[in-house]
Amino acid sequence: MTSTLTRKQFTVDDYARMRETGILTEDDRVELLDGEIYVMSPIGPVHVGLVNKLMKLCEKQVGDRAIISVQNPIRLGRHGEPQPDIAVLNPRDDFYTQALATPDDIFLLVEVSDTTLEYDREQKLPRYAHAHISEVWIVDVGAQVIEQYSQPLQGVYTQLHKVLFGNRITANAIQGISFTTDVLF
């Protein structure tokens, strides 16, 4: 006798109901990718510090031209609700209290990868490209490099620019975000 494993694919509505009913709580470090719930890695002090620095840098440079959302979910279609470390969003009067940000709202996403580099590159990045997020940065903490991905086409980013330690990174999708990486690392 053979048995077949069946996997349940969740929608963002199912996921929201799990939060509403207490199956998932704010303390659960999970995200929804292509209908599957992934447990996220714990956050350590290096990660916290880099996210805080990035948030401060971005906030100072964009002012009221964008909302800097830190470790909050975004909505990618019916089956995706990832939580990037930083999302630079188009300003909205409701500050996204009425609905999560969608790809049309997003200027830039940033993932800080101190222990999650493979996951961010292989799981999250393709989903961002498929959703046509115009620009994504992966901060490779170990190598002290920022990988700048842009120009999504057919589910992949066609441009990759690696910004090495001490060099300047400048956002393509929103004016004003630019700094040398030595202020981050």
C-alpha cells in the first residue's frame, strides 16, 4: 500500500483567517509564499542593527515621498504574503491600514541576509521578480556586499549589480536613496 502526501495550498484570505482566529499570532515568525507557510529564521542583533540603519538612511533620504515599512507583510497575488525587511512604498493617506501594499505600491524591497542568503535568493527573489517588483536589494552581511536586482522580465531579474564594501549604491526605482556601503557595515 502506498500513500500520497497531499499539501494544502493557502490563500492570503486563509492566512488572514488563521491570524484572526489565533491559529497564527504576531509572535509567529512566518510568511506565506506561493500558498505555503514558511517559518522565518530568528532575528539576531546584527540583523536588527542593519535593518534599523537602513530604515534610518531611507527615511532621511526620501522624507515624505515614500513610506518606509519595516518587516511588514506585502501582498503578492492570491497566494503570497512575504515580509521583506524594508519596503519603500508609495505614500498613501491610510498608511496601508486598509490593505497591504501590492507590487504597484512598491518602489524598493530590501532583504538583510545574515543567515538567510540562500532562502532570500532562491525563494523570495524569484517571487518578487514574478510579481514585477522593480527593484530588490539583498544585503549579504557576510560578504559586506549589496546585490541590487532590477528590470524583472518573465519571472527573473535581468540586471544584477553587486555593490562592494565602500562603494555607493543608488536606488533606481525612487530618487534620493543613495549611500556608500561603509555607513551600513
